Amino acid sequence: MNLRKMQEKTAKTIIFQKRSKKMSIYYTIEEAAKILKVTKRTVNTWVKDGRIRASKLANNKNIRISEEALQAFLTATEIKP
């Protein structure tokens, strides 16, 4: 199943970026884990190791992974979601 189909099945966090006037999709660790068919711990490890680019929110606890970062990771590792 490709990333687009998984997006339809998974809850999405949409953030409006003022600079680019573009809608970007960001996933929680849990949502990314569902897409990648791995555990949340595995995704956290990949984020900490720098294999997946992620951003922390203002409260410095919640992490979000952009659709572009997730797609880049899938391409680089050839994981099939």
C-alpha cells in the first residue's frame, strides 16, 4: 500500500505554513509507526539517530514528522508501507 493510501486511513495533522502559503501534513510518532508498520519505539529511535527528520513542537515534548521527511526516509530505506 502506498503512502497516499495510508494517509487516507490515518489521522492527519495539518499545519498551515504562512511563508509558503502551502498546507503541509505532519504525523505524530504513532501515526508514522502505523504507516511504516513498526513500533513507536522504533520510530523514536530512528528520529533520535537522525534517520528520520522530525520537529519538536513549542512545548518541547511532542514530535511531528513531515510528509516530505517520511517520504524521503521511505525512499532512502526502501521500506514498503
